[in-house]
Amino acid sequence: MNIEGKPKLLVVEDDAGLQAQLKWAYDDFEVIIAGDRESALTALRVHAPPVVTLDLGLPPDPDGTSEGFAVLDEIMALKPDTKVIVASGHGARESALQAIARGAYDFYQKPVDIDAIGLIVRRAYQLHLIETENRVLAARAGDDNRVLGKLITAAPEMVRVARTIERVANTNVSVMLLGASGTGKELLARGLHDASTRARGAFVALNCAAIPENLLESELFGHEKGAFTGAIKTTEGKIEQAGGGTLFLDEVGDIPLQLQVKLLRFLQERVIERVGGRNSIPVDTRIVCATHQNLETMIAEGRFREDLYYRLAEIPVKIPSLAERPGDATLLAKAFLSRFAKEMNPQVKGFASDALAAIDGWQWPGNVRELENRVKRAVIMADGKLVAAGDLDLADPDIETTQALNLKSAREVTDRKIIRHALARSEGNISSTAKMLGISRPTLYDLLKQYDLHA
């Protein structure tokens, strides 16, 4: 940034007339001009611009692309996070593919369309800002496993999601959360609301799949008294209830086509009409939606309106599954256990090593929701101080397939499994179990105490 707060843009272009034209076009940037490789790389080192536009036809090869590609390679080597947008009139398709393969952000073909390249430049700059912030904050994630206020994670994949949501929170763009069931979409939507200027307004959630089609319109838009049988009073819909705040529409793919038209009108005009009403009511509500369905496929099949999709998904955010967030299952399980133990079974203090191994090795098809439910049930059912893998209703992990973190934990998993088998075979007889295991009774008692096992 310069003293006026403008972001820096390096324009690498040898045509003097085009240099002046581009500099005039980017009045919201501090534009640095370079006409050859040496001056371009000097500017890169001195100014560290986040975005560079690069003409591939530079001297001493103005009619080719070799010099331009050489500059691109050196920029990527010196500052690989730079967003480089390349331009060429020479073999556009081949040049574009080669440029992207070498690390360029985007490509445009000459002659230059100032408006088009302006959009590309500004989009590249916004992306660079988000990525820079994500790198800084992800590096600090280990110091604080809570992001967006309540979201517990140590996985960089999830930290990036949270930081993206924080970044767009104070805008009015529509956000679409894409991910499997149970990944925490409503928690993220609430986090977005809490981080926005609308935090003092209401956060209203509606699961579109849980409402019958014939009632969904009334739920969303409200109804006037007498609009239908049973409408004994005028009732506000969820959109009005969230006025000044945020409406979270979960499973938005389940909205029927005829209702999609009415929702689109609200997004375009910011007014609604209640069922049975004639008056247009202005409402200031931000829409955040979520779905586990493939809306692009639904659009192709005519089951979801394309224009509504682009209104709802101004910022699409892909949420990784729990299996794609290494370490988070154990982290979340411990948090759930602490909460549920206080409420339901205070004697439970933690997880046995076999339970932690099982949690780490399970794929969690139901994601965080499955993990929460299993831990809750395990806390209730646990007999001792430690929750075991059996309490979680997870199969004991096989030592050959479970990636134990170290030899100690691997040995604990094996010891626990073998002792349990021996106890079962001897029907709980300590002397028989110790003889079967080839150890003394005092040693067996020590192991039972260590692993919180019962004869």
C-alpha cells in the first residue's frame, strides 16, 4: 500500500501508448510501469505488488513469447503468491495453457478490453487479500482452536473456510455453504451473522427440507388473516422475522420451482408479499443458504433455477468433511465429552487410548453430527472414568490398519485388546487371565487399573 492506501499494481508492458492507457484505467491502484524484464523484476523486489499484468511480447522478443514467459518464471520463483495476469496476441490458446501451467492466475487475449481486464485485476487482488489473511491466521490456529467465536478446529482446511466467512461477513453478499450433512453449516452461518454488522438483529434458521411444500411459502413469506383455512391471524414469515438480521435457509435445493420464483423476486427487489396479501413489504434481510445437493446438476435437469443460484451463491464456500480435517475429530470429541460429562455423567473424565485411536481411525460418514451423538451416548453408557472404544460403538482398531501416533499408543491399543479377549475367555477369572497372558496377578491388576478395565 502507498500513503494514500491504494493497492499496488505492476504493469509490465513495452508499448508506451498502452502503458498510459492502462495507468489511467486503474485510478484506484498505485500503478507501477515496467517495460522489460530487468525493470519488472526490480519493481517486484522494491514494491512487492500483489497483482501483475504481464505482456508476453517483451523486448528483445516483442513478436514472440519467450521473454514474457521468462519474466513469469522469475516472478513465480521470487514471489509465488503474486497474481500474474498475462496477455498475448500470439497463439492465444497455447500461450494461455502454458501460462497457467507456469503459475499465472489468469490470461487475456489482445487487443486489450480495459473493462474486462479491470474486473480480472480487481478479482485477483481480492483473492490475494483473502489468501494472505488466511496464511497469517492459519499459522496462529494452533494457539487458539476456536474460530468464528464457537467453531472448534485446528485443521488449516477449516480455518481457511472460517476466515473466508469472516472476510465477507460485513458485506451484504449472499453466501452459499456447500457440504455434506453434519459438517456444521448452521454453526458457520451463525458465525457469519455474529461477525457481521447485523449481529444485533435476529438470526433465523429454516430447514427447507423439513417443511411440507404446501406450507413452505407461508413459512418463508408469512400470510394474511383468512388467506387459507386455519389462518386465524396475520403472521410474519421467516424473511420478515429476520429483518435487520440474517435468514439461514438450510437445504435450499428442496425449495419447489414455483416458490423459487418468489424467492428470486425478493432477492432482486427486497420486497415480499405475504400469502393472501396484495401489499409489497420492504424487508432488509440477508440470506445465507446451504445444501448438500449438487445444484449445478439440478439446474441442468431443470429442477433449480440458474438465475436464483447465482443470486444465492455470490460467495460459494465449500466445507470439508470431518474426514478431510485431520486431528479435528479428536479435538471435537474431547470438547463434546467435557460438555456432556458435566451434564450427564460427572464421573467420566476422558477417553481411553483405544477410544482415541478408534476416533482417529473412523471415517465419520455422518461428520460432526455423528461424532457428537456417539460421544453423548458413550458418556451416558460409560461405567468407568474413561470412555472406551466399545462405549462409542466403534470397532476396536486393528493395529495394522490404525496409524498409531507412536509406539506407546500402539502398545496400549494392543494390550487393551488382548487383555479384553483374555478376560472374556476366562469369564473374568483373574488367575486364569494372568496365566493365559503369561504375567503375574499383580501385573495384571496394574494393567487393569492403568487401562481402567474391569474383570
